[in-house]
Amino acid sequence: MKRSFILAAVLAPLLVTGLAATAQADPTERIKVDAGRQFFDANCHRCHSVDADKASYGPLLEGVVGRRAGTFPGYPYSKALQGAGFVWTPGALRAWMEANDELLPGTKMRHVGITDPTVQDFIVTYLASLQP
């Protein structure tokens, strides 16, 4: 019930804020991207940036979808991520958000535990929209 309320609180304002002005994407995708941005800001932004001009503690996440794990130039990854050998697909990002310490033990990222699949979907949709 609480999750439904939070989702409704996030989505309701988005429906009335002039989404028609963003003609590049269909309205449903625009809502998901905007909701994902809000969830990203609440859960991920304190350590990660999506703007190359803004420094962050963690690696830049612009263009993360499709990037090989542990390869953002200049970031000092753990040995676990350097040798991960997988690509950040939507499924890998969801698994990481839910339980990064189970997906790849030995990383230095603190576990955030975003377990709600809807919230994961919104964040992944937002990240996928940020291709350089």
C-alpha cells in the first residue's frame, strides 16, 4: 500500500506538467523517464552523476546501458568490477540495484537495495534515455 501511494505521488504531478511539450517520446515513456529521474535523484544521485560536467563519487552513469561493467575511464573500480566481464543491460542493472553484493561480491559500492521492480524499471528507463 505504501509503495502504491509513493508511486501515485510521484506519477500524478507528471501527468499534469505539460508532457505534451516533449514530443520526442511517447507520453508513457516520458512519464517513465521522468519518474525514473525522480527515483534516481532520491536513491542514486548522492554517489552517481549523469552529467559528465559534474563530479561524483561513483562512476558516471550517462551511457551506462550497454557499457561493459568496470570500464568507465578514470574510475578506480574494485577488482571484482574490473574483472566482471558483463555488460550493463537492463536486467543486469535491475539485479545490481536489488542486490549488488549478491550479484558481484567484493565491490566497494554500498548496497542500496531497490527491490521494487517498478522503481527499478523507472530508473533503468531513465538511464537508458541518457545515451551520449
